[in-house]
Amino acid sequence: MHAQPGDLVVCVDTFAQEAGSPDVHVHAGEHWHAAKLKFERLCEELNTTVGARAWVIRGVPEAKAREQLAAKIGATRTVVLLPPRGVVHARALDRDDDVSDTFKAITSWFRRYQPSPIDEVLVDVTSTTAGPAT
């Protein structure tokens, strides 16, 4: 992870797990609702907090949606982690026994991905040189 001590990490998946979701991704019901509310609240706070150093983690393939989120939180950088699809599939295989839904989600994300001029794209996501991002 690129976050440093004192950085705020805003991640809906982490919030859902904190609310009791047994899943890594694709949360539902009360876990999803609680996570989404916390995510939205923290994003609103970021835009009004001077000097906040935060990592807002969202799997947003559409350029316009990333641009809107970056504007909403007052981001100074937008970093897109874009490892090769084979690397993403291998990570899914290492993590899950039943990856069919995960592979569908990966395929959908890559199909919908659009680059944006605001993006700093990292293909080698093992690097630790990036700073705060959306």
C-alpha cells in the first residue's frame, strides 16, 4: 500500500468488511448501505479539509465518473492502477476458489475502462512511489 502513517484511506470495501460483510468485493444489504454512507460522508469531508492527505479507493472505469469524484473531493492527483489483465486474473485465482463472478467483473471493468487526461496510470502496481490519489 502507498499510504503513509497519518494518511486517510477511504475504501468502500474496507468499510463494508468493518460493518460485517464476509466478502472482499460485491457487498449487499446493510453492509453495503453502511459502507456507502461512510464513504460518501468522508468524501464530502475531504473537500472541506485543508491539507488532507487521503487515498480514495474506487474501482471506477469510466473517465467522467473518475473526473467527477476527483472534483468532488478536491483531489490533486488521480492514480489509476492498471496492471495487465493476466495479472489481475492471477491475483483473483490466488484469492478465490470460485472466480467466475470475479472474472466477469474484471472483464466488465476492462471493457468499460476509459483513460482520462487527469489520470496518472500505473501499470506496475508493485511500485511504492505514488502519492495520494482518488
